[in-house]
Amino acid sequence: MPTTLEEIRLWIANHDGRIDAWWHQQHEWNRDIEDRFQKVTERLSALERKVMYMAGLAAAGGAIVGQQIPNIFG
């Protein structure tokens, strides 16, 4: 533990430097994670769009087939 004023000043300077380095590393990590989430979000949106198109086509196909069933069997 620092006992003199000079040792306290050195301890504060060293401690502050470590904190600054830690925060710098944390901000870099946050930026990397945000980029990853953005890529996942874009891929998920594209997948959702494809699923909506397929569901719409299946619904339209089902409506057409359902409408023709009475004509075929009736």
C-alpha cells in the first residue's frame, strides 16, 4: 500500500492507466459485438422475408387448389 504522497500519485497514475486501457478494450469489444449483432440481424431479416414469401405462395396455392376441388370432385 502506498504510504508517501509520491507513491500515492504513482499508484493513481498507474491505476488510471489500467482503467483507461480496460475501457479502450471494452469499447473495441462492444464495437465487435455490435457488428456481429448487425450481421445476424440482417441475415435474420432476409430469412424472415423468404419465409413470408413462401407462406404467401403456399396460401395462394392452397386457395387456388381449394377453389378447384369442388370442380374436380363435384
